[in-house]
Amino acid sequence: MEKYIEFDNVSFSYIDEYDTDADNETVIENLSLTINKGDFVCVLGHNGCGKSTFAKLCNAIEVPQSGKVYVDSIDTSDESRLYDIRRKVGMVFQNPDNQIVATVVEDDVAFGPENLGVEPSEIRRRVDEALKQVEMYDFRHSEPHRLSGGQKQRVAIAGIIAMKPECIVLDEPTAMLDPRGRREVMNTVKKLNEEFGITVIFITHYMDEAVRADRVVVMDDGRVVLDGTPRQVFMQIDKLKSIGLDVPEATELTAMLIESGIDLRTDILDMNELVNEITRLTEAEN
Ligand SMILES: Nc1ncnc2c1ncn2[C@@H]1O[C@H](COP(=O)(O)OP(=O)(O)O)[C@@H](O)[C@H]1O
Ligand SMILES: [Mg+2]
């Protein structure tokens, strides 16, 4: 597997230039982590554990005070490569309203590639393609403020993919959306990963979203405390609870059933799986 983003023993704190006495609390501490090309990784953790800081370190919005971050082997502290890094790793944030700059959807999506100096005919092609990829092509002449939250967030994602990044980092892109908007955004990002091979780092606090990742990284206090497939991570119910996180409902219910003596698999992630497993058991008994 090819490495794409690599954190090598990274520590980071926000240094207060005006208050030199402030004890600059370490926000990211000796973090080492490799994200491979084509991966879909979810990052979980409670508020303030350093997820957004981690995201900003991925495309050189911040650089570490010690250790290194590499994007496709480029050291993010190399200022001469900033443009390359920003082209390779696109960022999507929580609030779509802060990311939409134009009054017509297709102009908004064109904004990024225009800034990169892409030729007009190529911009046209990319805008259409990006809007089709997020299933917002029919809304290309619409005014963004008339769209739902999920639709706006998909336009924001189209604006990023029109710049042809190899990786997108989404920092709680569904936090402000209703359940339908959340599903739309997750489905869109899954498709970008599966069909177009875009590497995805998806920060969320929704367990049902993390279940859909290839890999789940759980952060606490600036460190990685769990890292594995969704099944491996969500089986660690006590550990997750001890750092203030929930586990998927089905996983928790399974654990309770096992505790009460029912012989179930321990790695169940959703209700369908649980129902199937119970059906299998009852059929085996009859
Ligand atoms: N720009 C900033 N200046 C100073 N401290 C900050 C800044 N941004 C975040 N922090 C602090 O860094 C810690 C981690 O924040 P953040 O990365 O935003 O966590 P999360 O995204 O997991 O909620 C928090 O204690 C937060 O208060
Ligand atoms: Mg955050």
C-alpha cells in the first residue's frame, strides 16, 4: 500500500504570541499515523481532543513544532511546496454557508479552479463533472441560499473536487445537517472514494458514519487511542466509554445480550446484522 499522509512523531501547540507567559498546552502529542492512498478513514473523538488541529496539519494550515507531516512525501513545513500541498489536499468544513462564495451554484464551483489559473474551457468541463459527481448538476443555475444544508455541503464538496485533489479532509461536514443531509453527504463522499479513488479523512462524532469507513482512528487528548477497522474499534466498548464516546446502538445491545448469556458474535455493528445473528441462532436451536 502506498503511503499518502504521514505523521511522524508530531507535536503541536497553539503559541500565543501576545502572552509569552501562557503555558502553551500541547494539542497534538507525539502523534504518528500513516494514511494510505485510497483509504477512507474516519477520525473520532470528543470536543477539544484535537481533531480540527489534526485536519489543519494535513494540508499545512498549521505545521508541527516537532516531528514532521508528509503529504505524498512532501514535507508540509517546506514553504516552497505550499501550493502543491494545497492542491493535493482539499478541505471541507462544518458550515457550508461559510464555504459558498458565489450567488450561483456553478460560479461557486468554478471559484477554486479559477484561482488555480485553470483554462476557461477546462473549468467548464471540471465544474460540470464535479456537479455530476455530487449529484447537483440539475441545480447548477440555482442560488446556493435556496438549497438545503445537505445540498449546500455537496456544492462545497464539488468546489473542492473541481480542483482535482488527491485527498479530501472533511472536518465534521455533517454536524450542522439533518439526517437526510447527513446521508447525502456521506453517500457522496463514499462514492468519491470508491469510484474515483480519492483518499478521504472524515472527521465526525456520529458513530453510524464511522461504521462506514475502512478504518477508524479514535483520538483523545491529542493522541491516537484506538486505530483499526470499525469492527475492531467498536468492540472496545469500555475504552470508548471511558473517553466519553458512544458505541453504535447495535454493538451495545449485542454486548448486553452476550453478558446475559446469549452466544452472539461480538463484532456486530448494525441492527440488521444483529437481527440476522439472532435469527440464525433461533433457527439453529429449532
Ligand atoms: N486557534 C487556536 N488557538 C488556541 N487554541 C486553540 C485554537 N484552536 C483550537 N485550540 C485549542 O486546541 C484544542 C484542540 O482543539 P481542536 O483541534 O479544535 O479540537 P476538536 O476539533 O477535536 O474539537 C482545544 O483545547 C482548543 O481550545
Ligand atoms: Mg473540531
